[in-house]
Amino acid sequence: MQFKKYSCYLAVLPLVFATIHTKAQKGLPAKEKFTATVGTNYPAHVDFKENMVNNIKVPAGFKVAVAATGLGKPRIMAVREDGSMYVTRRDVGDVLLLSDKNGDGRFDDLKTVWTKFPDVHGITIHDGFLYLASSKELKRAKIQPDGMLQDTTTLFKDMPDGGQHDNRMLGFGPDGMLYITVGSDCNDCAETNPENATLLQVKPDGSSRRIFARGLRNTIGFDWQPVTKEIWACDMGTDWRGDEIPPEELNRIVDGGHYGWPQVYGKQQVDVTREDPLGTTKEAFAKTTIPAVMTFPAHSAPIDFKFIGNIKGFPQEYKEDALVTWHGSWNRSKPEGYKVQRIHFVNGKPISVDDFFTGFLNNSNNTRFGRPVALAYSNKGDLYISDDENGVIYRVYASR
Amino acid sequence: MKFLSKIITAAIVFLTVAAVAQTPRITFKAPFLYPEGTAFNAQKNLFYVSSVKTGTIGTVDQSGNYKVFYQDQSLKSSYGMKIDTKNNRLWVCISDANYSDFSDPSTFKKMARVISLDLNSGKKVQDIDLSNLIPGKHFANDLAYDPQGNIYLTDSFSPVIYKVDAKGKASIFAESELFKGEDVGLNGIAFHPQGFLLVDDTRAGALYKIDIRDPKKITKVKINEFFPGADGLLLDDQQNLILVQNQTDNIFKLSSTDGWQNAQVTAATSVTDRFAYPSAVVQSAGKLYVLNAKLNELADPTKPKSIEFSLQLVEFKPVK
């Protein structure tokens, strides 16, 4: 008798169940078996000493010097017209302003311009405003003549949670729009927030936010090619597939593009460990994704990416080239990264890569005294590289 | 096979121990205390520690036993402290600046007091109000005293250093545009026997020198390095300045050959020492101990809260 009363509900249950699960539902199980030898190797930390700058190698015609020390974990930088520099510190949750008052090339004055901004990372200066992003929030403030900030505003606070990749990066394009990279919140999952693993586009006032490109696992720095005005960026590949796969990628980011993660990596290579997408196969899906234009050693961890453009004093043949910071691997048996490289572009296309700033990693005793994070340059031709291993900011400049 | 696995286990243990080796600690159990200041009483062989959560002042012996020494909820939070050995007093900075369990709108960032406790009776003998000397927000953070018994105190939220004379009268001792800014500014303070104060600035990562006879003479000490998060200070027996940097878990030894116009870092601790948000440093039987305040756990909601804290030995390594 009781069964009859409630039996009508049984028909409804499967429908409800199906609706709940469609979002996270995967396609058919992966066909192949897969095994990999995986491991971790964290080169040991070495405390910084001033004379370690002598261990850094830069190309002929360039010099490197220490610009600031004692900063803990400085991350992204933004340089003002007068050469002073903002630096975000994600772990402390603040923004510093460094100045070189006596003009000797080393910062000698520090001010804290913003405190209690947990997770603050991406930073950019635009139209008299300082824009800053944490995992979820985009804020901006008016920059006063002395560099201090006023009229701070939160433009929005609903970006996805940080999760595994909480390094939002900001950049204004030639179209006047603000672009924001938002990493995945996991290694290789099916995201439930559509804005994870994307490049977002938004108006300078924070409105009209939309997804510009997808399938970018952890793209942090990005920039516009000086001649073609296309967006280029490096992406960090999935962990735990072994030492050599997937490679790190250099991608040309187009509106509406899908770059494959988590099912596809590199040049339309299928990740055999993943289930098929709903209603199709990984192989078919891979053909709709945009392949990487150039690939690099797996797990090198690209953070920042900037075109050299017109940095004062840099050689003419570098004008179209880009610099990429490789933070350095933790899960390759032979460490990779821990350096800055120059990607040479010809007619808007990347054709080769060369070391630009090396020496942090000591392969013989498996130690590191630095991990490069971000790039920024002044209009005087100083290229700054931040290091969050020892709290140092380096200055590279062309010398005659 | 069994013997080999024992060797491998031993090797792993050995390597792990060597890898995590940090300087010795006196660990004490005081759940959620979050002590910020410390002082050492050589006579009783006891450390005193404060608390940003409860304001309670307690003692820690060399074996890590914690005992409450003075408790009063109206203190809100207690911060820097110093022992006046001559008069057997413990001076403690009292404010409601950040994390007090008993925080109240009437005292939050407003209250600034310095109290003195009798080390034998445990009773409070003085309670001096510093909040009415200059308008604005207040945070009595740390103190130092001179041979005449005058006490100098930093206000982290106002651009001033206070003075409390031997009679207990409070006044503004020094004021400067250099000390202005948002959030925590002036922090640690030390008295140099040549007649000046050395004060650090958390948000500027800088060190200032203030002439005792003419407090308008304020200069920034020229140092190559920045110290954002500069906290406790101590002048050791050779007049080297021991500077605790809380955010980066470092302790530095600075020295000067020109009366602190310029200074250099001559030694530092290592990141592998694993200090945990060190806030203050004291000398005990010729050794330096730093208090691991762990205040970063209070600033980060994802971090579990501690039931144990520690005083950790400082072992300097040369930086050249």
C-alpha cells in the first residue's frame, strides 16, 4: 500500500538524477591503458648573497645588477613613467612602491601602498589607474603624483576561486579592453566554473566580462606582438604524465579559440588518460582545438611573457622578440627552467629560442638561488626581473 | 632483504632529519595564544610572553612550561615588553590593534596604554594612557628605555614616538612625516648607549635614528637592503642591531662604523631555519632567542590555528 502511494515519485527520480549529473558528466571511458614514471625533484634552496649576481649570465652587450633585496616573495611589477615601480606580493597580500631616489640604479625607497589585499597578483597601470587582481577580485585605484593611491574601488569580486592556479594577470590591449588570465583550479579536471582555464575580456570599468579563449590550463603572462598585434602567451601543461609530456606551449590566442586542456595538449595531442568529451571522441575534439605554435620542455613553468618592442638600448634584431620567464620545474627528474629566454619572432611568427638570463640553477649540486617570476621595463631601458625564491629584483640593461 | 630495507629506512630518516634540521626551540603549549612580545628575566630564568588574542601575559621556562602571570580581558591585546631589572618591573604595550578576542568598537585601533607589572607580586602597579596625546588611530607596539628610566614607545598607527618619564608622565617625544602611512608603520625600538633611538618601520622596510637630546634630528639609516615586515629590535653586547623581519621569517645582524648613518647586514639566519613569523628577539645567557608569533595564521583564514608556540635559537651565518 505504501509503495503505491510513493511509486509516482520513482518515475521522477531518474530525470532529476540525470539533470544533476549532466554538468559533470563525462563521455565514454578512455580506451588505452597508460603508465608513466613520475617523480619530483625540487632543487634545494640557497640563501641569497650579493655576489651571486656574478653567477648570472646574460648575452653579450647586456649587464645585470641587483635592484632590490629583502622583498620576500615579490611577484608582478608595473613601472611608472618616472621609473618607480609597483610590486605585488601575493603571500603577504600587499603592494609595494619602490623608487630609486639617488638614481644609482638600485631602489632605495620603499612604500607600502596597499595592505590587506589577500592573494593580490596581477597588476597594470592604465589611464591614471592602478588595476589589481586577486583570485576572485578586480580592483582599481587612482594614482596620485607621488605614487600613493586613493579612491580604491572593487570592480567585481566573483571570478572563480583560486584553487591550484591562483595567478590572475592583467593587461590592456590596443583595443582598450582589459584582458585577464584565469588558470584552472585543478591539474586535469572538468571544471565546473566556465571561467576557469580561460582568457577573459572586460571593459576598463569592469563591465561586459566575457570569455575570450578557453582550454588554457595555466596561462599567466600574455602580450601583444608589436607588429601583428596578435596576443601570444605561454601555457603550463598538466602534471603527472611523466618527465617529457606534455610540453609547455607558446600559443597565439584568438577570440573564441579552444586550446585543448584537459583533453588535448601540445600540437593537438590527445591526453590518453582523459575520458572522451560528451558525444564525441578526444581525437575528433582535438582537431577543433588550436595547436601550440612552439613547444618547450615539460614542467618548466612559464610565468611571464612580454614582447621586447622598444625597450631602450636593446638591439634592433630583438625588436619583435618576446621574453618568457621559466619559474622552474619541481616534477622532472632533470630540472628545467629557472631562467629567462628570448623567443625570436620573424614576420610575426616565433622561429627560435635562446637563453637570455641564466644561472639561478646549479645542476651539479641541484640547488637554486632564484626563480624568475615577472618582467617589467622602464622607459630608460631597465628590464626588471623579480625573483620570489630570495626576494630579489634584478635589473638587466644594454651596455655599450 | 630485511636488513637492506632497514638501511634504506635509516638512510631516508637521516636525510630527512638533515634536510629539516632547524635551530633548537623551546616549545610551549598555550592554545591560540599568539604571543607577540617577549622578555627574559635572568634572575628567575624565565621568558615572559604576551598575547594578541587575549592580552594575557605568561611565563615560559626553559623546559617549555607556560604559566599565566597576569590576566585581564580589558587589556584586549598585549604586545612588546621589556624588563626593568633595576626596579623588578615588566613593562607591556597594551592596545586593541588587530586580533583580540575581546575587541570592542570603543577600543579597536583607539586604545594605547603601557602597563607595568611587579615581577614578584604579579600585580599591576602602573597603567598609563597614551591615546590622548595625538588624534588618530593608535597601536602601542613596542618600547625601549634609557639609563635614566625614561621609556620610549612606538605607535604603529600614528606618526609618533611617545615618552614616559621616570615619574610616569607621558608625552610625544618625536613626530615626523617619515612616520606617516596606512596600517602598521613604526614597530621595533632600541636605545643606543651613545644617545639615540633606532626605530624600524614595517611598511617602509626602513630604519630610523632619532637623537635623544634633540628628537627633531631624525634620519633614515642608509642600508642596501629593504626590510618590509621589520619587527622586533635588539642591540647586542657589541652594539650590533638584531632586526627581526616577520613576513619573510628572517633575522638579521646589522652593524655600523659611522654611528648609524650607514649600516650593513653582516649576518643573517637561513630560510631553512623555518622561523614562523618571528616578531621579537631577546638575549638569554648570551644566546639570542626569537619568538615565533605565527601571526600569519591569523591573517589567513585557510590556516589552522596553533596550540603550540616556540622560542627559537638564532644561529647567524655570515652574508659575505
